[in-house]
Amino acid sequence: MKRIQIFTLSFFIALFFSGVSNAQVIEPPKGYSHDIGNMVAMLDDIKGRIFRITSSMNQEQVDFLLDDKANRIGAMILHLAATEAFYQVYTFENREFNESEEAKWMKGLMLGEDAREEYKGKPISYYFEIWDEVREQTKALLKEKDDKWFTSKAAGTEMNNYWAWFHVMEHQSNHMGQIALLRSRLPQ
């Protein structure tokens, strides 16, 4: 119990003194339409929180497996980048991955045994560099769109682009919880 109290206190102190994020304010960054900008702010907030809880991890921690069905933290971060890359082509180009994109992203997108074997032995920075590139592209593409596009339906679906990017954000939030759980279970 004392350990939980120390962790909770440390977390709130770190959050309070962190100048890295406007964690309690959602507002559109300059250059984006209102709703798209708010989504960008939320996507960046979640990514920043994932970075803060993982950036100091050593290789053993990045490669930690809770059990034989779990995914490594590095693989989950790559999974988030792959999911975001998929929604880029799905919403901006109205298509799914082509063959070269499948070769690049599907292992990370699907996770599982293949990803457990592939995504290990790389520092946490490796995974964030990939996600940074994807996010840079996401933001550049979203900056070209307006809120009318955001509320329009993705081709051939009943889903609008706003919901698609909301799904990306909630997906990242769900995995942030998994990553936090794994972090709490790291060997001492």
C-alpha cells in the first residue's frame, strides 16, 4: 500500500512540475481547423504521456514479456505507429495498405508471435523514431484538411473521418493503459 501511495504522489508531482505538456487543456494548435486541431492536441497528449512513462526504460524493460501471450512494450509502440499509418491511407487515400505497406506494417499491426520474435533487442528510441515519423506525416496530412472533411464519411463506409481519428486516439489510450500495467509489472 505504501508503494502505491509513493507512486501516486510521485506521479502527481511529476505531472504538476512537468513543463512538457498542456495535459489539462485541449485546444487546436495553430494551422489546423478547430476540430482537427483538437484531435491533434489529444493525439499528441497521449503520445507524450506514453513517451514519459517509457522513455527511460532500459533494454530489459523494453523487451519484458509478462507471459507467453503478451506483447513487449516496444512492439506495442510500433503497433500504435502501424495503426496510425493504416488510418492515414484509409482516411486520406480511401484505401487499405498496398503490398509494400503490408510488408512494412502488418507484423506490428497484428502483433502476436511474429511480433514477439521480431520486435526485441531495440532501444525504446527506435520505436519512438518510427512513431515520430508517422505522427509527423499524420499532422501534415491533417493540416491540409478542414472540419468539413473531418465530418465527411470515409469512402464506402458509414464511418466519418472524425470517428476514424477518434478511434486512433482511443486505441492509443487503451494501449497506454496496457503499457502502464506492464511497467508496473517490470522485474525489480
